[in-house]
Amino acid sequence: MQYWLFKSEPSTWSWDDQTAKGEAGEEWDGVRNYQARNNMRLMKIGDRGFFYHSQSEKAIVGIVEVIAESHPDSTTDDDRWDCVDIKAVKPMKTPVTLEMCKADPRLSEMVLVNNTRLSVQPVRPEEWRTICDLGGTKA
């Protein structure tokens, strides 16, 4: 299993929007960055990800699961853009803020800490465990 982080502005697509989709989940569409797209192309069904509210909150608020591998993004006719489908698994007991991540030396090499703009990014297993611990959520 691999781990990821999906960023969204809560005013565009929030954790509440994601959880409302239930088991059916939702496409993670609209990504127009090659590196983020390439990350989605690496994803497999069952991979887990953090759901991150960007902008004002800047916090990991939940855990999602990849339920459909990379496929054409339905929001465009441009065949360069793919997406995956994800479903909500559970909320973080305590949101883990970007500030908390930056303050924890165990996360000093995390992509989120060093490239806050990338919308879909990998998370190393040890980073996954650390963030789950910080959030009071079972890894």
C-alpha cells in the first residue's frame, strides 16, 4: 500500500462534501498539474490518503481511500488529464495543521512541508504513522 495527500480548498470541495458521497466516493478531478497527475497515475485501489484543507485551515482533516485507479478526468476533453476516485474512510480525531507538520522534525522531509503548492503528493509510511499519531487516529 502507498500513501498520498490530496489537497482541496474547503470552499471548493470539503471533507464534508467528500463524506457525503459515501461508499460511491468521487472523482478527484480538475487537477491540472503534471506532477500531481503523475502521482495519481501511480495509485492503486486500496491506497490511503490524507484529505487536506488548504487556504484558511491548512490542516489534514481526514483519511480517504483510492477506489478507482487512474482514468480520464470527466471534467475535460483533454486526454492529458487523469484522475482517481476516492472515498472518505474516517476523520482525523484532531486535525493536523501545516504548522504542526513543520514543527515536527520527523516530518522535515515531507513533501507538504517543502512544497505546499502540490495538490496531490506522496506520503512516506513513516510520515503516515507520525501524522496519524499527531491526529490521534489509528494508522
